Amino acid sequence: SQQGEEDPQALSIQEGENATMNCSYKTSINNLQWYRQNSGRGLVHLILIRSNEREKHSGRLRVTLDTSKKSSSLLITASRAADTASYFCATHDYKLSFGAGTTVTVRA
Amino acid sequence: EAGVTQSPTHLIKTRGQQATLRCSPISGHTSVYWYQQALGLGLQFLLWYDEGEERNRGNFPPRFSGRQFPNYSSELNVNALELEDSALYLCASSETSGRAGTDTQYFGPGTRLTVL
């Protein structure tokens, strides 16, 4: 079953713009992770945020977590064509439970 | 440091046949996870192996099975293949900290299985 639900399902932006996607989940978590998938290939781990953290940064990525609302957001700043991919949030309780993902297209 | 590797990249089988997929974890990682990504169904957890033992399995029939070898590599076997088994099968590995839900899982490139 899907634990996380991403919103929007698809996003198209111009190179240089920011991209924001949201994730909602259903149960309590130890941590929440964000992954990127290019063209149906393997998943690349982007960032892990623990349940006691509210915000985390990694390069051009910013993740927030609101455990009271059971939601997280991923912000990609100054997007590039190489950021075109599907992005998934996943909650973690020994296995990862993924949402359906947000497909991001960055136009040159 | 080498990442998670999977073989083969692509596999084509016919209904009723058996498929064997292989995964080598990152050096030092003892846990291996298998996931299925089928069109329209998203990423679904299949199996978790740690220290050679099956620790948990997802909601899949028994014809999905596997094992983990002493070197921590793993095999996923799918028996009596059905058309709906066509999917990308992803393997991930992690260090085990002994605490559930804390280890980052690193994924391989996947094996695309097509059942005709």
C-alpha cells in the first residue's frame, strides 16, 4: 500500500525556476526520505529528514517536515534540465513505502 | 566505492517460466531489499534480507522468493511467471544499525523483466 502521496503529480517549469512538491503520509514515522528516478532507472537517494527535524538542506535541495500535519515538502532551487525526473517521498519503518511520485520537467 | 549492482539489465521470459534476478550490495552493507515497480502500481516492497535471513516480505504470493548469500549478495526468484509480473525490479542495500527505520537505502539500476 502507498504510504506517501505526492502533490502535484506532474510539474513543468522553466530552467532557473524553483520547483516545489509536497508529500503527505498516514502513520507516524522515524524518518522520511526523498528519492529521484531518471527515466525508469534506479532511485537516487536525495535526502533523509528525521522525525525530530523540521528542515534540512543539501545543495539546491530544501526539505521540510511537519509531523503534526504528516507532510513534507521538497524544494529544488534554480532548476536545471538535469533535474528532469520523477521524485518520490518514502516513509521508513524497515521497508520504504513510496508515494506515486511527482514528475518534474525542466524546460530549457 | 561501487554502488549496488544488479543483473541482468533486461530479462525477457514467457508465461510459466522462472526468472532469477541478482543483486550485489554496497561493500559493508548487510541488508538487501527488493522492490517491484510495475506500471500503474508504483513502488512496492517485496522482500528484506539481513545477515542471510529473510526478515520480512511484502504482500506478494509465495512464487516470489529469494535468498541472501554469505557475501550478502542476493537473488530474487519469480516462479510461474505471469504477465502482470512485468516490471522494473529494484534492489537496495543498507547498513543495519539494529534500529528499524534509520538506515538509508541505496538502490541499484534495476532489472526490467518482461513477461510475454
